[in-house]
Amino acid sequence: MILLNSFFQLVERGELSEASFILGELLEKEPDNEDFISGYYAIKYWLNRESLLNQKTKIDSLINEWKTFEEKLKERGYKYNFIIYSIKVFITKKIANLIKNKLTKEELNKNDNLIINQIAIQLVSIGELEQAKEMLYHSKRMNPDHLETFFLLGDLYCLEAETNQDDQKLSKGLSLIRDAYLIDNKPFPIFDIHSTIIKKIIAELNFLYEEDNERIQYWLPDFIMIQSFRYYLRKLTVEEILRLEEETQRLERELASIPKKFYEKALARLIFFYLVIIHSLLYHYSDDDRLKSLLNALKELSPKIYDDITKILFEET
């Protein structure tokens, strides 16, 4: 136990050579210990790439190397354990510090937000939520229209809300995800999700659509909006509502003539717009006639989603 604690302290300080020596001693004592076997492979892997770790310019190379390392672990059948996790924490924090230095010196631009987002995902996975949030806000400022950033930031707020039982943060998280889908309906990185609420929705969609990723991506915004009816999302401006109404009317006109191949995607998008407007009418604006017409349209296009929404509204009353 003493040797193992020394190993962790050395890894935390980046003294990989010394850490490798200690793990080698532990492996000699327990040559069949699978944790020590995989851990020794991992520490040797990064010790052989120590020059890359010490570079201050090639952040993307370091991130790509970590991805390669994870692929190698899978190939060899090595599972994450406490030793590999300690190395992950060191590498992730190393990359985060390199990014922070570049941000301080204003050496990054909007094209680098993908790199920032990737390291934010890793920071969340090691429990560094505040650092991850800081990274994502940097990314959002650099590229305010990048939908993935909104989604990741929203998921992070949802995760924090679940940890702290904070409905206000959950509302903020769901607002950011809704806003992401209002920007675009491109596929989101569902394998990088950490919050329970979004994971449960994805699990439900996996069951409904038999793990058909394309269809899951079509309907994910709709199912997230269904859950969002329990919370006060950010109030959309009048201008945003008007643009949304225009898009809704355009899709309604085009829906009947859309080729079968694209019909489900368009249908899911239209229903998402319905749900967003209905939510706004219930929480922030008042137009009973429009609300009634939207609910009727929703009932016609998707009786199941209509039933889900009315059940939630009944619970609220």
C-alpha cells in the first residue's frame, strides 16, 4: 500500500520514470495481478512519449495520442483501473494547463474550440467540473454559434444539478441544450454525455429505435424537450419566437412533399419546434388559440408525444 501511494504521488507530479520503477517492483511481487500488468503497460507507454508531454505547442497531438492509447488498451483487453485512471488524471490536467496558457496568451481562436471541447469532456470524466465549465465558456465565447459547445455545457449543468439537487441549474442545462437544437439539429456526441437525465433519455431511445443511431439523433431533441416541460427554461425573445414560427410554418408546408428518406427527420424537427413553442406559451407567453392549435397538430402527428406532454401538464396541475 505504501509503494502504491508513492506511485500515485509520483504520477501526480509527472515523475513517470520513478513511478514506472515502483510499479515494476509491485509487478515483480505479484506477476499475475491484472491491475499491475495493465498499469505497467500504461506507465511505460507514456514514459516512452515523455517528450510529447513536455511540448508546449502540439496540444492536438497530445489529445490524439491519448485517443490512440485508449484504443491500444481496448485492443489488449485492458480495462480502466485505479492505476490507469491516475495516469488519465495527470494527462488530462497536463493538457488543460497547456490550453489555459494558450488562452491567457490569446494564442487560440474559434477554430480551436473543438480541442477545448474535447479536453472539457475529459475534465468532466475525472470530476473536474469547474475546470470543464471554464473551458466550455471559453469555447462558447470564441465560437458562440457552435452547437456542440451548448450541448456539452448544458449536459454539465444537468450533471451539477443532479449532484447538488439544484433545479435552477437543471433548468439552465436544459435551456442550453434546447438552444443548441434551435441553432441546428446536427448529431450530438451522445457517447460523451455524463448527466443521468440525458443518459436515461438516450437509453429509452435506444430501446425504442433498437440502437439505430440515426433515428435516435432525430428524436433526441424531442424527448429532451418532453422532460424539459417540468422546468422553467430560458425565456425566448419575441424575435426568436417569430423565427421559430416561420420555420414551423415552412416545415408544415413542405412536410407532405418531403421524400420518404427524409420524412422522419423533418417530422421530428417539426415536432421539436411545436414543443418549444408550446413550452413558451405555457411558461412565458399567452395565446390560448395558438396553444390549442399546436396541441391539436401535435396530437395528429404524434399521439404518443401528445400523451406524454398532457400527462406532464396534468401532473403539474
